[in-house]
Amino acid sequence: MGLTTQAPSQTFSDETRTNASLTKFLHGLPGVDQVGADERAAMLSTRSIKTSAKAEGIDLAISMIDLTTLEGMDTAGKIKTLCAKAMRPDPFDPTTPSVAAVCVYGDKVAQAKSYLTGSSIQVAAVATAFPSGRASRAVKLLDTSDAVAQGADEIDMVIDRGAFLEGRYMDVFEEIQAIKVACKSAHLKVIFETGELRTYDNVRRASWLAMIAGADFIKTSTGKVSPAATLPVTLVMLQAIRDFHNAGQRKIGMKPAGGIRTAKDALRYLVLVKETLGDAWLTPDLFRLGASSVLNDLLMQRKRLQTGAYSGPDYVTVD
Amino acid sequence: MSFEYAPAPESTAIVKIKPTYGLFINGVFVDGEKSFSTINPATEAHLADITEASAADVDRAVRAARVAFGSWSKMRGADRAKYLYRIARIIQERSRELAVLESMNNGKPIRESRDVDVPLVAAHFFHYAGWADKLDYAGLGANPEPLGVAGQIIPWNFPLLMLAWKIAPALAAGNTVVLKPAETTPLTALLFAEICQQADLPAGVVNIVTGAGETGRALVNHPDINKVAFTGSTEVGRYIAQAVAGTNKKVTLELGGKAANIVFDDAAIDQAIEGIVNGIFFNQGHVCCAGSRLLVQESIAETVLGLLYERMKNLRIGDPMDKNTDVGAINSAAQLAKIRELSDAGEAEGADRWSAPCTLPEKGFWFPPTVFTNVSQVHRIAREEVFGPVLSVLTFRTPDEAVEKANNSPYGLSAGIWTEKGSRILEMSSRLRAGVIWANTFNKFDATSPFGGYKESGYGREGGRQGLEPYLKAASK
């Protein structure tokens, strides 16, 4: 699943000349009615995914996981088991797809790379003073370059929510651009921490801001703030991606992260993608699930579909 | 890897349809002389034989209701409430059975009967159960009195929900009823009759007579009913208004509509698209308050239509019992013929027709979700009620023009306004002549909210406190 970095075909140079012009552009986007967005997401979550659809969806979801560990207590041993799980999620069933990527802190990139040698699994590193984003631009750039130098294939950056909420959109824009340059060939995912932006209007504005600044993916959350990913927030971001593409721009990827725990949750996200962006986005190149515990539930459901019996948590590996 | 939804059919095993059904009179099912077949419109399969009530049968039902009125009207409100609460709880307990039967007989998707119709039915009984001992606050002063026997005639688009809208307030106020369900959709009303038995409702309080136009005529013209409540076509509504003129029967009519769904250029576009889709394709467009005229501001018309077409390609049309179906079957061959006739007229008059690409089942009655653009106010599809999944798109330049076009209709049941500007919502809603106005939503129903129309859309209100008034009169002593 080789990811290709695409350059923006239009530079939005007029819109991004000053903070005032950028504000005018972002505030000129159509509003989002919260009640209506919540309703649409709730309706789509009633889709009944059974039998063959469930089997396809489970395998697709597994192949889209960014298997994540982002803890102060992460050790080489923890990274090693995570990578082993990423490559062979179910040691008893070689037909199980491997996940898309492992996601770690920057200082664990080299270890992850070495444990994943020979596989096609990407290594994603969180950077830019994750999760708060509270550091100087110089530190954030260094944080990014360091992860890239260690071999990170993907960078998950956080935006400066403080600057965004103050209306300093230009600062956020320039920071994403600068980080994009520091990423070199690595893919850039831009995290909004939608649980801090709160309104869907803000989520739509942040989506456009990141997309015109050069994001390859837009991502809901760090997983460190509640609420993390929700279906309606993801829907609003998917609609922004659709509008961006309809405007003649490139295809942006989407990554909901945090709070996705069950196979049912994962399938609901796939339904959202399918009915908002279409099948073209149902690929790990354009959709990822930032999660860890969801993998075991997907594996248990996979086994249950094959055998008709629910095996239980002792039959999947704990990492 | 692909991800296509597999069939997810709701089981019909929970429903036990009898081969034949009698009339529900005085608490028991009784046979009649003639019968007719009721079918599943999605498959055209025969479901059951239904008794056609004669004038004599209707008379028996009215007499049973008259006798029952004596004790029911004198019962303490709190005691009537117990029966209504009991009925509401049984409806919840048997909700899946009711939803499945409704979809089988009507053709609407199980997702709608399960998530919209049946929950609203229970909500109406709960709401009016709460009113039964609080009638002093219904707006008619202390000790208001019930009218007597109500003759109620309901349509086929929301068979059980319309039954609830009619029966719940009538009973709460102390009336007894004779109800005629629509000819094509009698089954959930007959299951409701069984629920009345299960709830030990006193005999004669609810009577259900099945049949077609003749049965309805006998009911409306019966000399011993005090009230006619009708939901259905404006044509039949006119007949009823004439028939009761000069009698002392009270009447409420809830008739047709041709609602304008007005989208301003500052609307939340994605939610407006959902509102347009829900406004016209909910229940196959068999909704009297359907948003069948889209009025979109010219400056965003192209964007809105582009998104609407994309969205409509995702509509899932087919087996109503599949839990993922969005648009089900047209209720009858006659209705399908009418939709086709008006759509063909739209094309002949010069409007552009576009239908969502979909494969329709071979058996049953089906019509694809359809949009007409380049529609003028003079076209029949802009003026007549299609009562099907057909949207007419008109544009406007200013709010004044939107109001003028929206009001330029003999109907006035509902309207929708889509704008992020609160002041515009208030201003528009004061100028639109429609009984129900939705702002940034559409087709929302609630037991506490009155519903009814202006002009040829009828008179009287159903739902909420206002829904009690048509079943009460001020204290006579």
C-alpha cells in the first residue's frame, strides 16, 4: 500500500495572503447544523452489516488500522510485541490481513522500523509536541525532522488549538506548511483535537485549513482528550474532503482516532465513508482507524464468523 | 477488497396473519357478508381476506359505540388513562410485530416503521393518556364534555400512526370511536383491535370497520355520530364537508399538501440536502406534508442539485423488509398509475426529469426517486399533489419571491426553511401560510406538537393540547 504524496493543484494563494483573507475564506464556508449532522450519523449507524458484508468489512477494517501505543511507559519490548501483532494479528490464521501502520512516539521510530523489516507496514510517528502542541515552532520542526530522520513513513502532527481558537488561522496554516516541508517524503496527518474545537463549524474550517496547507490526511484526535473521534465529527470531515475533491483538488485521507473500541464501531466508520465519499476511499491509502483495542474485537468477530462460535478474549493475544 | 451490504432481512416470523378477518364491533370480531383481498405491495402476494363492512355493519358499530359512550364518558379521567397507558405499553412490547406487519401491508421500509411510525404511535397514546385526567386545562374551561361517537377515516400512508392520532385524543376526551382504516392497509388496525382486547378495553369503545369508499360514506352519513375526523385526499374531504353541512356533526379534515422546502444561500448545505431527501423520499413521498416543491435560491441552485444527485445515488431502493432499505414500494397499483401520470405530464409540459439509477424489483409497485428541474409554477407537477417520490425544483432570487411562490398554492399544510440566520427563520415563518413550518429540519413529528393545515389542506389540529379541542365541547351546565 504505497502512499504517494500529491502536490496541491491549486495553491489558494489569494485566500492565504493574510490572516484576514484566510479568515474570510474559512468563515465563508457553509455552516454545519449540529442537530442535522448528528441525525445523519445516527441514521447511518443503523445500517445492518451482516454475513458477507461483515466479513469484508472486518478484513478491510483490520487492514486500515494504525495500531497505536503512545504511553510514557512504552519500552522496546512493548514496541516489539506491537509490531509482531501488526504483521500477524492472528497467529493461528495467516489469511488475516496485516494492519496499515504502527503509530508510536518519535523516539521509538527506529525500533519500530527494525522490528517491521521486510513488511509493508508503515511507521507513523506523532510529532509537534504531541499531544498538546504547546512548544515553539522550532521545537516542533525539530521533533518532526528527528522522526523523519529515524525513518518515519508518516507524521501525525497536532495543530495549535490555542491559535485556532484565537482566530490566528494564518499561524496554524504556516505551521502545517512548515511541518509538511520538514516531512520530506513522509505522509502528513494533521490532528485537530476536535474535542477541543467543540463546534462542527470549527471542524469544517480546520479541515479546509489543513487541506489547503498540504495535509495528506486529516485526523480527529490525539486519543488523549475526551471526546475523541465521533461519528458526526468524522462525517463533517468526510464532507469537507468530498467538497475539496469536488473543487478539483486531490484526494485527502481521513483518520478517526480514539474511542473506537468494537468491531461494530469500526464497521460504522466504514459505512460513513462508503455513503459519503464512495468506495474509492475504502482503502488504507485514504482511510485509517487510529486505535489499538479494536483489533482484538475485530479478530474475535472474524473468528466467530468463520466458526460460528465466540472464542473469547483468551484466544486473541494481549500486547 | 469490496464492501457491499449483504441482504439484511427482518424476519416476518413474528407476525401471525390470519387467513380472514372480521369486523371489530363491540369488543369482538364479527363476520360480514362480503370480503376483499389485502396484499403486500412489494410482492403483490395475497396476505388475507378482509371483511367489507356494509351500511348495516356500520350501524351496528355505531350503536355499540353509542352504548359504550354512556359508561366511558362517565368514567374518571384517571381510569380512562389507565387503559390508554396500558395500550401504549402493549404497543411498545409488540413494537417489532407491529412494524413488520406495517411494512408488509404498506410497503414502507422496516427502518421507518421500526424507528419512526411505531415509536410515534406509542408516544401519542402515552401523551393523551396523560391528558385524560387534565381536561380542565385543554383550553375549554372547567369540566369540558366529550362529543359522543366519533366516526374516523384514515389513509394508507401511515396506517397505524394515523389510527393513533385519531383514537388516542378521542378516547382521552371520553368519546368512543368507529374507525375505518384505508382499503389497502387494514392489517395493523386489526392487530390494534387485538391489542384493545388484550388491554381489556371496555367493549364498544373502539370499533373498527374495514372497507372502501362505500363503508366510509355509510360512516360519515350515519345520523348518530357526533364527529367526523378524516385524513386523506382533498377530493374526499370536500365530499365530507358537504355531507356534514347542515348537521350538527363536528368535523376535522387533514388533507393534501404541496409543501415548499425553501433553501437559502446561507443554509447549512449538507444538512439541507438531507432535509430535501428526507422531505420528499421519506415514506416514498406518501406524506401529505412532504416537501415536494424545492425552492432553492438561484445563487446556490447548481451546487445544491449536484450534491442532491450524488446523495440520491446512495438511496437504497427495494425490499421493504431489508433493514438497509431507504425507499420501499408504492402502496398500490392505483397510486403508481397516478404518480406515473403526473410525472409524464411533467415531462410533456417541458420540465427535465432525472431519476436515481436503481434496479427496481419485477413484482410489486415501484417508482424510482425522481427530480424535475426547470419547473415553472404553471406546471401540473408544481401544483398538484403527486404523493410519490417526485421532487419539483423551482428557484427564487429574493426572500419575497420565495414567500410568494411558496404561498402560491391551494394547499397550506407545511413548509421548510433552511438558513443559518435565525431572524430570517422568524420572518419567513410569519409570512408563510402553512400549518406546520420546520426550520433546518423536515418531517419531524411529535405527540406534543399540533399538526394541521391552511386552505385546502384542511382544518382542525391533531396532536398536543390543540388536538383535544376537536373532541371536546365547553361544559353545558
